[in-house]
Amino acid sequence: MNKKNGSRNKIILLACLIGIIALLHYATPTEPHYYHKIHIVLRKLYFLPPVMAAAWFGLRGAILTTSAVSLLFIMHALLDWPGNYMEQANQLGELAGFWVAGLIPGWLFDRQRSILQELANANEETLLGLVSALDLREHSTRLHSQRVREYTGLIADRLGVDEKAKREIGFGALLHDVGKIAVPDQILLKPGKLTEPEWDEMRKHSEAGYRIVKKIGFLKDAAEIVYAHHEQLDGSGYPRGLRGEGIPLGARMFMVADVYDALTSERPYRSPMSYEEATAEIKSLSGSHFDPVVVDTFLAIAPEQLQEIARRYPDQDNPNR
């Protein structure tokens, strides 16, 4: 269930609850005394929707819900206003109580949500700083991982991935090479071809990254993408030789985005490919290295969207790219 559908279902539930409470409230007579007791209990149930709205939607939702509850409550009071002054004071107190029960939790909810968002932003900025340092170390650019995250996000949008999963996939894409912090410089920065023992050492970075990332609670799902980002559809990848749908969907999306960025970025040993050249190379590997569905989804993205991301996150050594 995505966030939009979840909010809609909560609104429907609130509306049904208010309607049921109001129906019972209006239908229950105030006399004789036995019914009056039931009537008072039903009035107390009006406190529930404002509190629920505050917990689900914050201050704005609490205000709207409390307004609806208050209107229904006042309409009934006008139709059956008691002659007893104590009962009148009791109903006015209940009316004020609806607003206290709704506004205070709604304000606290908004405040807590703001604090949590600030904390999430701080966490993300910390991760961006770490990733930028790693990219600068290997690629002489601090924005490779951010471009790859954006490209992966475009694929995720077209595949209908929900926002929570998309965020996790984005973190996985951002942190995909964090394990290279454990790779010695003489291997990671070697200008020539690596020897087989050096490749064996290099291939350990996926597992090293997984071990690092999985220790962070909110990144456990992202850790799976870090672990699997060098797997290939035909099982020829590493470190586990996963194949097909055994590879997490986020990793399958990331692979295409990562190769596209690698092919279209400036490197010391080659010039960047054009969009047409890069996509032709990716298409040629569909079904072997890459998931064909992901490839087709990626190729359906307008080139202008990809180029806009590249302009937004340019390589340091080529700011006009």
C-alpha cells in the first residue's frame, strides 16, 4: 500500500467513525435516565476522531476533524438543548475538550515529525559527505554516486516502486561502493590493469560494504543492494553468483544506472560516450548482464531527464558537462 492510498483509507475510516458516532448520538433519546447515560457515553466518543486525526495527519488534520465533530455536536445541542445549567456547562466543557484533545496532540505530532525530518536530513547529509569523499578518492569526482542514485530513482518511478522502497534503493545506490574504503590504494588507484590476485581483493568490496552498512538500522534494506550491486542476471557476477530474480530488484535497477554513468562520465583512461553509444552498449547486455525489463524501462526515460541530472551533478574536473 502506497502512502497516498494509506492516507485515503485513514480519511475514509475517520469519516465512517464520525458518521457512526453521530448517527448513534442523534438516534439515542436523552430520556429516560437509562438512555441519558448511553447518550453521555456516545458524546464522549466524539473525543476519539480528533485524537486519531492528530496522530495520523498532524495539526491540520486535527483542526479539520475537530471542526466536523464540533459542528455535529453543536447541531445536536441546538436541537435538544438541556434546561439543566449543569448539563449545559458539561456540554460546553465537552466541546472545548474536543479542541484540546485534537490541537495539542496535533501540534506535538507536527513538532515530532519536524524533528524526525531534521534528523533524517542530517543522516543523509552525513552519508553524502562520506560518499563524496569516497568518490573523490576513486573517481576524482564527488558526485558519481549521487548521479547514480538519481538515475536509479527514475527507473524506480517508472516501475511503480513505492516511496519507502525507493528511498531504501536510493540509499543503496548512494552507498554502493562504500566497501572500497577497505581496498588498498595501490589496488584501487592503480592506473593499469589489475592482476588476478588484485581483482580478488577488489571483489571483496561488495561484502565489506554490506558488513558496514547493515550495522546501521535504517540502512538494512539498502545493505542488500550494496551486497548485490555487482551480480549479473546470468549468474556470472560476484560475490555470490546470484542470477535472475534472485538479485534484489533495487540492485538490478542500480546496475543499469551505474553502467550508464560510468560510460557517459569522463575518466582518465577514456572519453565519455554519447547517450546513443551508452544506451546501445546497455541494450547489447540485456538478458545477460541486465534485467531486460529494467533495460526497457531505462531506455524509455527521455534523454533530457538523464542529461538534466548530469548537469545538476557535474564532475568536478568538468563543470560544464
